[in-house]
Amino acid sequence: MSLDTTLVQSVKKAVESLYGQPVDEKTIQMQATRKEFEGDLTLVVFPFVKMSKKKPEETAAEIGDELMKIDSAVAKYNVIKGFLNLSISKSNWVSQLNNMLADDAYGTKKATADSPLFMVEYSSPNTNKPLHLGHIRNNLLGYSLCKILEANGLKVVKTNIVNDRGIHICKSMLAWKLFGNGETPASTGKKGDHLVGDYYVKFDKEYKAQVKDLMAQGKSEEDAKREAPLMVQAQAMLKAWEDGDAEVRKLWNMMNDWVYAGFDETYKRLGVGFDKIYYESQTYLDGKAKVNEGLANGSFYRRPDGSVWADLTSNGLDEKLLLRADGTSVYMTQDIGTATQRFNQYDINKMIYVVGNEQNYHFQVLSILLDRLGFSWGKDLVHFSYGMVELPEGKMKSREGTVVDADDLMDEMISTAREVSNELGKLDGMSEEDINEIARICGLGALKYFILKVDPRKNMLFNPKESIDFNGNTGPFIQYTHARICSVLRKAAEGNVVLPDALPADLDISEVESNLIQTLSNFPGVVAQAGKDYSPALIANYVYDLVKQYNSFYHDFSILKEENEQMKQFRLLLSQKVAGVIKTGMGLLGIEVPERM
């Protein structure tokens, strides 16, 4: 049982004994003592003043005296206004460390048969272009969120919806058909997603030229965009696809297969994956059926041109298109169909969509529409909304010159990690194979950590060079600290230092060491809070604070050269637990930590 938990129970017992009234544990607020005050943990006393009918300072002193009697963990206390600052005994901190050492899964919980099931959707790519920097933030947030929810004892289904149909897909298909001359990933040596993306860009270039020509002939911009031959052909191809045209479907299958192979390679390299993948081509018909149900029961209405709409003005919103005049579906239709399939297939307690904040309105509407269609879970869906991520001007432009390609970015990160590590002499004496592996782990760790340490709701600027700094709040700084601890533990083993299963409680540890144990003791609470807030950033910044604190301890205290054998064992076991929490915490972010560096 954690110190926080036992202290809350002790406070409950003390207050009930003093004032003869029942205490709800939710009213007991414990927090880390502010650095300018003496103490380890602080109790907020104000909730108990009505019971005591005394001033906050007097109430705090009474509770402090009672805690000293009933809980040996409390060595002393002091009162600052309505705050009771508790100093925890050294022996209790050692006992806390012993408890942590005995728990191989410290800080995490395992799901049980009765655990709620959360489904998390992330990635959601289109099959007309490769993954880019925005997809990287999406995938990293989604995958990390799943790991954190699992660490909180929840059952989690990681899912992806691939947008594999629609006008945007037909644009790349049409461009390949008109301009491709039969080229393939095999004939060009390009990844399939990159090849298809090139034709999406080709369509856009040729389409803009056609629009320009039509406008020069006197057409309005709106008419020119609608009447451009390429757009007319793309719309016809979409209609043919929905009608099941064999030739169009054959082309669609071939090009999508190229893209899927490319996506799989990128996902594997990024270290993310899925338990279930849905495809818009397999869900949009269910969505259309649900929309038609809503049309029949009066939830939606049809306009004279044949299009179907939802009137959301009673919800303070506008009207939303659900089916176009030609009967083809839109994104919202697909999302309704996908949600229907998911809840029919899984006993889902919570559905979480990891999608950028430019889609806030979309998910507000989706929630209303699902509820209107009779799905009780519609109101409770969660849109994990995150901000945009950009690079400094002039950094790593993609082959299209407009977005940053995910594969290019990973290549650049690994190359930069190798360059920086080599400059610092961290690769000296390593084999080429080991150098490549360290560069990969550090490069991708730098990328992931730099993105995940930021509050997901905020827009961010990603600076590749800054992210690979071996000092400061970066992935490599944390990875290097883990490798340093592993090196100390290896040297101890080589020196035949035997580590006990548990430490004696009467060790005379320093305040620095007790503070480090206290930070370790906070880890389960941070994991729980990260799960409640859907925030990998809480984990990232906790691990950084732990690493900073450990490095100060490492700098100020002897470990392997400590003459007192029990203190040497204590510091080695403390270091071992710090390394374990670093590895667990970084693992929740999807980041590897090397043992040598």
C-alpha cells in the first residue's frame, strides 16, 4: 500500500477520533510540500474546520498531534496557516523503497475480466498520400494513451479507420491512370504510399492548370473548379466505384495495396500498431443505412436536390450534410457506420477518437447525431483533441514541398542522433551494428519524447536539433541516464556486490535520498492522473523530473566507492528502482531506453 494511501487512512482515523464525525476520504487532500517549507507531504486542513469549530492553525496542530500518536511514518510536523506539513521518518522511506523493490509491476495495474473496455481510434490516414508529421503526433499520442490506459488496469482496443474511398482517393487513381504509364513501386523503387502520393500531387497540379485555363475563358472560379475535366472525371470515377465498376475497383485495390504496404513499414518503424483496422469502404454503407433510418423517422430531412441533411439549429449549431445529391456519402456518414460496427462487435465502455483540434466541430456533431439515432453511447464519446505540430521554417521540407513526410523525418532524426552522439564521443569503441541501433533508439526517442512532453491540447514547434540535446528536457538525456545507471549496476555485479532482497529500516539515509524515494513513490499517482486526464505529457515530465533528481544524487553521493556496505547496497537498489521506473515510464510513451550508450 502506498504512503499516500496509508496517510489518508490515518488522517481519516485521526479526524474522526478528534471530532466524532465521519470523514469522506475524498475530502482529504494530500500534496507534496512546497520546496520553501519543511516537510514531505502537506494536508489541506480547511475541510475539517467546520468539524473542529476552531481556527485552521489550531485544527492543523490537533490533527498533527493525533497523527504523531497513531502513525509511526510521521516523524514531525509544522503548521503554516491552514496547511499541515508532515515530515516522514527515514525508516518509512526505506520501507517504501522495499515495497517498490518487491513489486515488479510497480506503478501499473493489470486488467481483469471485469475491467472496462476502452477503444481508442488513432492514425486515420487517407490512402492517397504517405503519413506526415501531423500523423506522427497523432500516432504517438494514440499509442501512448493506449499504453497508459492499460497501465491503469483497463482493457484497451487499439483501432484505426483507414479512409480508403472518396473523391481524394479517386484523384490519385485518375492521375495514375492518365499519367502513370504503368509504373509501380517495384519498377520505380519507391514505397507504395509515396508513389501514390506523387500522383495525388500530380492531379492537383494538372487540375489547377485546367481551372486557370477555364477562368481565362471567362468562367467564374467556382464554375471553373466544378467544370474542370479532371474534376468531372474524378467525380465520375467515384460514382463508378460506388456502383461497383469492376475496372475501377481493380485499380483501387491495386493502388490501395501499394499504400498499405508503405503504411505498415512506417508504423513498424515508428513502433505503433493496432488491434483492429476498419476501412471506410466497409463501413460507409452501414452509415448510409443509418442515415436513411434517420430520414425515415424524421431525424433528418431531404432537400429538393436529393441530398440528406441534419438540422442541428436546436443544438445551437448549423445544418450538416449527410448524403450528397448523387447519393454518395461524406466523412460523417462513414463515422456513423464505423461507430455502429464497433459497438456491435465490442462491448465498449468508452470510445476515444484521437483527432486534431481542427475537427472539434465534427465530433461535436457526431456525438449529437449518434444520440439522435438512438445510440446511448453517443453522448459519452471522447474527442482527444490535440494541437498542430510544425517545424521551424526551412527545416526538412518534404518531397512535395508542402508537408513533412514521416519517413523523411525519421531518417533525419536517426541521422542527426548519430551525428550528435559521434560529436560527443558516445559512440567510441562501438561496432557499426551497435552504432546504428543506438542512433535509431536515440533518434526516434528524441522525436517521440519531444512531441509527447507537450500538453496535447497545445500547438507545438518541433525542433529536430534541439530534441537530440543530451542535456535538458529531452529523450536522449533520459535515455543516457538510464544507460548510466545500467553501467553502475553492471560494474557492481562485476565487483561481486550482492544485493539483498530488502534493506534494513534503520539506515541513516540523507534528505536527498529520501526525496528521491518520495519522487519514486509518486509514480503510481502520476500514471493514474495521466489516465484520467488523457495526458502522456504528465508521464514525460515526471520521468524528466525523476532523472534530474537522480543525476543530482549521482553527482553528490558515492555509490560504488561507498565504504559502508549497507549504504552501498541501498544506493544500488535505489538506482535500480529509478532505472526501472524510467524504463516503465518511457515504455508508456512508446520509447525504448538502451542499457549501453
